[in-house]
Amino acid sequence: MKKEIKTEPQTEKNNSHLAGEYFVAAELYRRGFSVGMTIGNAKSIDLFANKDSKTISVQVKAIKNKNSVGWPMTKGVFIDGVVYVFVNLNDFGKPEYYILTAKEAKEKFKQYKTRGIITLTPLKTEQYQERWDKITA
């Protein structure tokens, strides 16, 4: 008789990203922005935030696990003028937000032999954490 092994269902990687987009959209809405979401998997802009006749392009990167090292990235994906919001969903607890300009994101990007990453620990400063003011700057 086979022994049945019960496992927790794995959440798909894409679900974390989508949850991050919704959390960021909600935060922007709370701050008085009209928010439009783009659809699809291969996109360079996730959200358009509009306030006072000014539209900001936002790229969202999300990780689910509070023990994650950081956000996997591809070299050369940073677009000038885009604001990057890195979301740590904390296993779906209270999310943490790190807001970077394209220039700051490029500076934090590390390329390794097999992958690129923006590491979480260096972003845990006042320069990046909860810096929603960068959206309007």
C-alpha cells in the first residue's frame, strides 16, 4: 500500500508578482493617484500612476518570502524615468515597500555568473523604505 504524502500547494511565482502589483496600486490610490495596470507577462511597465496631470511609470518586483535574499533581475531592464517598487510580501503578512529611481536600481543591481539580483538587505534604509515621495519627484 502506497503511503500518501500531503504537501502544501505551492503558490506560483507569477502570483507573488501580481499580488505585489495590487498592493502597490492600492498604496498609490491611497495617496491620491489614479492607477492603471498593464496586462501581460512580458512588460516593462506594470502601473501608470496619474496625479495632478502628471503620469508616472512604475515597475513592480515582488518576493513572497521574508527570508528571500532579494529580487531576481535581468541586466539592462532599467528604464530611465521609471520608478521601481520592490515589494517584500512577508509571506503575505504586512508588505514592505522599497522605492528606487532607475538610477538607484541600476546601482543596486548585482550580476552574478548565473543570475542578477537586487539584494534586500541594502534597501532596508530610510533612503529606500516607504519612499513614496519618489513617485511624485
